[in-house]
Amino acid sequence: MTFARQSGIHHRPRWRIPAGQHAQAAAALMIAAGFLFDYLTPLGVAAGLTYTGVVLCAIWAEKPATAYAYAAAGSVLTILGYLLFHRAGIHEWIVLTNRSLTILALWAFAYVVCRQKTIMVSLERKQTELTAIRDNSVEGMVTIDPEGRIQSFNRACQRIFGYSAEEVAGKNVSMLMPAPYRSEHDGYIRAYFETWQPKFIGAGRDVQGRRKDGSTFPLNVSVSEIRVGEHILFSGIVRDISEQKRTEEEREKFIDDLSRSNRDLDDFAYVASHDLRAPLRVIDNASSWLEEDLAEILDEDSRENLQLLRSRVSRMDQLLDDLLEYSRIGRKTDHRYQQLTPGNDLMQEVLMLIDQPAGFAIRIDPAFESIQLVNMPLKQIFANLISNAIKHSETGTGAVDVTLQDAGSHWVFSVADDGPGIEPKYHEKIFKMFQTLQSRDQVEGSGMGLSIVQKHVQQAGGTISLQSAPGEGCDFRFTWPKHEPAAKGGS
């Protein structure tokens, strides 16, 4: 196979006669010659040999079945020669035997030619398909001989390296490599034939490639050995991984930025939990001391203002607690986040954390008795959702139903109340940080509770949603994987 054929390079002659017309022209001439010989030799021997040659002309035809058509034509002419030409002085059985053998030979040759032509057409079609696949592959494909000379170079390689197939044909493949790979390559091939140890065969590796313009770029190369009889070739799949390397660098930078951001968040959490609390405690204590020292002269408005000041300090302290809790979600690794607890025991612990009013009923699904759940953060999630329902009750009475459904790989939990409900336009807003639908003077809170719940659920790989409308209560539903730790740790 020539390189021109492999690389898809074809030079069309200026005056080209299709092979099928060659076959037809040769067959016509030989049929005419055969009919003339048949006239000169009534036995039909010379004509039979000529008609056999006609069948052989089908090798140049486009369709394998053409051989049978030529055999049929030869058979007709052989029979016609028997009917038309004189047979004076010749035994009839000799003529019939010769012409019968001629017809038999024609069809035998036709079968052989058709079979051979079919194989040739199949091979050509497969070769064409392979060439098309190679040339249209998105991956670069290059073939070299044992001396390192390039034998084939597909279009993807031409696009990657900037060379045309003609420019690299027969040249050493090291021209596609920068130093030091260029000087080392031939040594790899020699070492392989000396030791037969496939150090660079069968596995992909990252190297540097060199384009026609002299620029270098990262390249992934996978080399395989091809044996055709005693002939050995090496086929390489090459990929330009410049974009991949750039993406990896961006990802590493993003990870570094994220790690730095997490460290900053940890620093903020430390400051919030220590440095910011100190002045808040001073303000709280100072307001109490002022109220005690000035008790005789303070009027009612001043006392209310001091109480308001302490309530704001308390709110700020709670906000710092919630911010600290929110920042730590996903990074806690204590045993409670790995510990499995019977569902009924877990819910009993939840109820102990809740300040349940006398007129409020909390109903727990009996199905909790037969399941195992992680202690944290599910305990905090249920406590937040149930407390939220109690806190937003307008009458101070009502009911909360905590239920579960088995969804195969995960649980679906529901915390539903019969409270005032929430308009659909606020369903997304309530999960954002510092968002409350009522004034904090009416309902005390930091606006972080549902944000903490959502982050815990998402960290575990679940989802949370709200079904509610004004006057219809709220139904918070969230999914939770079975027996999976909620927090996986990390930076």
C-alpha cells in the first residue's frame, strides 16, 4: 500500500478511461475475434479459448456478476457457431463434445472470476471505509515503520501539527517532537527491538509536541504495535490536550482559591465567636448595671430602651451563633455525624430540645420506630423545622405532623403544620440568609434557621421543598440518603 493511498491523496489523470469501459472494449474485441475463429475452426476450440478470455475481462468490470454475463454471451455464441457453420467431414460427437467443454469452461471461469472480483470489491470497500474512518477521526492517527519514518498522517494530525501529509511522508516522526524527545525517540525504537520490552507500547503518556511553526504544546500519545505477517508498524493516537491542561490549571487555581476562602471563613468564624462576643457582653452587662445604678431616677421609657438594647444584644449573639453554625456545615466530623440512632429515640431527643406550648400537638409517625438514622444533623433539622412551625403559629395552638416515606435509596421526610401558611412567591425567599416574612419585633429570630436546614440537606445530597398557601399551613419535605453520613468533612 502506497503512502498516497493511505493518506487519502489521489492524483486523477487528465485523460482517464473508466475500468468498466476497458472491460467492455476488450470483451467486444475478443468476442469478434472468437466468432471469427469459430468460422475458421468449426470444432470451436479456438473460439472457446477466446471466449474464456472474454470472461477474464470481467476482472476490470465494476460488478462481479459481469463475469456471468460474459459467460452467457460466450455460451450463446458457441451454440450459434454450432448452428450456423458447416461441419463437413467432422464427426458430430466431436463437435458437440468440444462445444460442451467450451461452455463448461466458460461458466467455470465465470465462477472463479466472479468470486475473485467479489473478494476484491469487498477488500476495496473495507479499505475505503478504513481510510475514511482514519481520515475523519477526531483523534490524530499517525503510522510509522520500524525506522521511525511516517507512513500515514490523517487530517486530524494535519490540523494538530500544521503539516500536510505530503510534507511529512517518509520523514522521521521525531520532526513532530521538540527537544529532548526528538533525540530520545529513535533510541526508544532500538531498545524495543533489542529487548522487546514495551516501555512505550500500549499505554498513553503525556509528552510535548512541536508544530510546523515551531511552537510546542502538551500532547497525549498512545502507541500500539501492528504486525502484518513479518512486517511491523507502529500506530499512534495523538491528542492535543492544551485545553485539558488549561482546564486543569484553572481547576487547581479554583481549588486554591476555594481553600483560601475556606480559611478566611474559618478565621471569620473564630473572630465572630470570640472577638465580637466580648463587646456584646460588655454592652449587655453595662446596660444591666446602668439599670441597677439608676433605678431610682430612670423613667419607664428609659427602662424599656435598656431592655430593648439587651434584646438586640441577645439577637446579635444568636445571629453570631447561627452564622458560626452555618459556616461549619460540611466540615464537622465528630462522632454524632457518623452515629446511627433508632428513629424513635432520635425524635424523642428532638422533642426534648423544643419548647412545646401546652396547646400544641406534635405527632410523630410510628414508622420512625423501625428505622436507623444519623444522629446529627437530622436532630437539628427536625428541631429547627418543628420550632419554626411553633414560632410562627398565630394562635399559639396547633399541630405538627412528622412523617416519612421509604423511597428506595433514600427517605422522604415531611414536617407539616396547620399554621397560617406562606404565599408561593415567598417559597424561595425563606431559604435565603437573614430572610424573615415577619418583623423580628413580632417573631424573634436571626433569619438563618431555614438556610441552615437547606445547607445541611444539600450537603447530604438531598433536596428540600415547601408546599404551602395562605391559610393552608406549611409542609416542608426533604430527602435524605439511607444510612449515609451527613457531613463528609473537607476544607
